[in-house]
Amino acid sequence: MSRASVGLRSERGPILFAVMLSIGLVAIDATILATAVPSIVEDLGGFAQFPWLFSVYLLAQAVSVPIYGKLADLFGRKPVMLVGVSLFVIGSLVCGLAWSMASLIAFRALQGLGAGAVQSTGMTIVGDIYSIEERSKVQGYLASVWALASVVGPTLGGVFSDYASWRWIFLVNLPVGLAAAWMLWRRFDERVERTRHRIDYAGAVLLAAGATLLLLGLLEGGVRWDWTSPASLGLFATSLALLVGFVVVERRAPEPVLPLWIFRHRVLNAANAASFVIGVMLLGLSSYVPLYAQTVLGHGALVAGLALAAMTIGWPITATVAGRFYLTIGFRATLLMGAGLAMAGALILLTVDRDSSLLHLALPSFVMGLGFGFVASPAVVAAQSSVTWEHRGVATGANMFARNVGSSVGVAVFGAVANGIVAARLGGHVPALENLAPGVLDPAVHAVFVGAALTSVLLLGVALLMPGRIVEPATRQ
């Protein structure tokens, strides 16, 4: 076992359960607000600001993930995970006590900072206490947590809003988060060599600031301002300058927050590229499949969500069995199989039209979910298995950061494609997509589906970069 270990196999169960609880809270909080927005706006006001409840949470989570990964390598997983759960619980408490939309947005940022630590460090802990043969099965458990959260989150949000108060959306996190922290504190026995470290503060600040501006520009471009506006160009230019400065600092830092050698590491490059492409494709599904089901096919919101839920059913199925494949046929063949399924699902999606049934729309989502399970979980296992304990946190954080950036790119690119089609049909005017007539929205969303199919070809190419076999290093990198 690694330096972060537990003595007996039976002792890992409570640790895994605590990690699953923590990740479950993070996953549910990403979706639970969707059905509660009307109640929150009615109570606090600030309708124009409410999209920031989602954006600020995702931004804080995304930009902090690689930093927490480095801190976990320097000081151990346990303290970073406990800090993350604590921040999340405190953020949930103050969100539940928020007195205005501005305060709620600020407290959601605090929640996001906690979520960034929980997401990356939880996955790193799994990589520490389970062998390469065991990790895929455990990855299936974690994928199931996300799948369950995608269904439970919106349902809980609606229940609390209708029968109690939207504040319970946040307050319910307190007992669960405290239980997870207590189990980690009592059961996770981590042995870390205590040495003096030179923390890369400059690198951390430059990375956080540059990534924040990059993701903000991608998320808000074409929405709050035009892509060619001074605001958009200024954000991207400043982000580029900060990230270039980050690279310069990392070349000289004794203990860089994101070591540049990871960009020369074949396995990490392949794993991170796969996560990036999956992030792009996920937004094509999660943003536009339910919209198509509602606006074009004429189903209600709950039924439309079932079409997307098909993907969350397929993903854990293949994530759970993926280990049997990469241990026998290798990582590259497993990723190629997953990319092939994702491409097949994307091609089936192209056959959906205004006369299709909901099942016809759900089927490609399910097939793509199967493909993602054969790519995402093996990619994380490959990344973690290709480095030593000292760099596993950074490797895991970089992989998750790549998916977050991919999701933001997907929002930007697919949004630009859909809006471009709408603008061409309406003479330059682009209303909210959900308010469009089916005859206008149908070709716009179909253009997004074409983009997803083209992206699946890229996923196939990325899979070819992954080595067939990976030998876990026994010494420090």
C-alpha cells in the first residue's frame, strides 16, 4: 500500500462510504437549485442575478481543483479533505441563512471552494487505498453517486421548495457533511512524511486568476456580452497573460503547484485529453437533450429529464465493469471501445427529429453514457496509476480540471452554434432558446447534435494516444 493507507481490507469500507457521502453532497448541490430558483427569487429578489448561483459555484470548484491536488500531495489527503468538507458545510450553513441574492451568491462561492477539495481529494484517496485492479469497481460506485445525484437533486429541490423552505436545500447538508468528516477523522489512518515545503503561492494565484477569467469568458461569452466585445476580448487577453506568467513561474518554482512535466507525460496527456473531450460532449447532452424534449417534442420538464437520465444509467454500468476490460485487453483498447460507443450514440442522436418518441431520444443518451463509462473511469485510473503517491493528487486534480475546462468550452461552442442558427433564421435576433418555436429550435439543436458527433470522432483519436498497458511506478517521480 502507499503511504496513505489502512491496514486491513475491511477498514476501507467506512473510508469509501465517507468519500461517497462527501462527493454525493457536492454532486447534489450542482443540480438541487434548478427547481428551487422561483422560490429563492420570490424570497430574496435578484432575478437577473440568479444564474450566478450556478456559475460562481462551478467556477470556484473548477479553479481550485488543481491547487487542492497539489496541497494533498504536500500535506496529505486527510487534512485537505477535512478542510474541503468543513468549507462545504460552513458554506451550506451561511447559504441557508442568506439575507439577499448577493450574499447567497457569495456563500455559494465558499461552497464551491469546499467542493473543489472534496471532488479531487476524494478521488485521490480512492487511488491511494485501492489497487489498480480494484479501482474500476470503486469508480463505478462513485459514478453511481453522480447518477443518483442527477435524479435526486432536482427532486429534493422541488420538495423543499414546495413543502418546506428553499433554505433546507443547504441546511440538510450539515448532518451529512459532519458525519462524513467524523468517519474520515476516525477511520482514515494516513501516514505522511513531515518535511518542510516551499508553497508555490505565486503559481497558485496566477493559475486561479487565469483559469477564473478563462472560464468566466467561456461561460458568459455570447450571453452577457458579445464574443467580440471589449469585455470578452479583455477577459481572454488578461487570462492569457496570467497563464503565460504562470508557466514562467512554474519553470522556476521548487515545488510548482502544477508541475510542467505532466504536460510531457504520455499517459496523463491522453487521460486529460479524454476528460476534456467528455466534458465538451456532456454539455451537448445535459443542456440540449432536455430542451429538445420539451420544446420540440412537447414533453413536460420531468419527462424531458428522463431522456437525459438514460445517460446517467449507462455510465455507472460500464464504469463498474471497465476494470475487467483494461486488465485483459489494455487501457487503449478499452478507451477505443468506449469512444466507439460514444460515437454510435452520437450518430443515433442525429436521426432524432420532430416526430421522434422520447425513447428514440433517450436511446442515444444511454449509448453515449455507456461509452463515457468506458472512457472516463479508465482514464482516471490510468492517470493515478502512472505516477507515485507524491504526484497522485496533482494527476487527479489535473484530470478533473481538464473536464471542467472541456465543459466550459462545450457551453461556449455549442451555445455559439445554436445561437448562430437562430440568428440566421430570425434576422439577427436571438431570444431565449426555450422561448423559440419548434420549427426554429429544431435545426439549431440539430446543429449542436452534429457538433457532438464530430467531437466523438476526436474522442476516438484521443483514445489512440493512451498506452495499452501501464506499470505503476514504485519510486518517486
